[in-house]
Amino acid sequence: MKHEETLIFLEQAAEGLSIQVGYDDLKKGEVNTHGGAFVLKGLKRILIHKHLSPREKAETLAEILLDMGRGEGMVISEDVISRAEAVLGSAVPKAAEKTAHEPHAS
């Protein structure tokens, strides 16, 4: 799947989770990030640097959605998870590293 198509899919998935995705210049002044998630007036938002390539935008959105699913307990469909991990390529090892240090229930 092309990165543009993946980006559209992930944007629609975020919208389905009531998360607004927007694009702005995030590399000006003291701000220097590919993107991030925040809550503004009770609404969840993801803001991504508008000058990234479609591939970088898709990777950034995928990473943020996966983090929100893990950190906030947000229910994300298996299809969204698998496409997000596919665009990241190495998302599974990163997730394994994060959980490897968490205590396991005995």
C-alpha cells in the first residue's frame, strides 16, 4: 500500500476514535518535532509537521496512534494496529522493548 493511502487510512482511523488530525509548521521557533498528541478543551488532537513526506507523516501518525493505544488504553482495531506496525516496520521490536521492563504478573 502506498504511503499516501496508508496516511488516509490512519487519518480515518483516528477520526473514528474521535481524534482530530491536523497539520502545521512544527519546525519554527523553539518547536522542533514531527508531531504529537494533546487534549484541547476536552478534544483529543494529533498535530503533525506539514512539511514531512507522506511516508514520514504516516510513520508519525502510526507511532502516535500506537502509543495512545498502549498508554491510554484506547481500543484500536487489529487492522489499524497491523497497518500502523507495517508502516513503522520496526514497531513490534520497539513495543517489545517497552514492555520487557514492565513487571509480569505471576
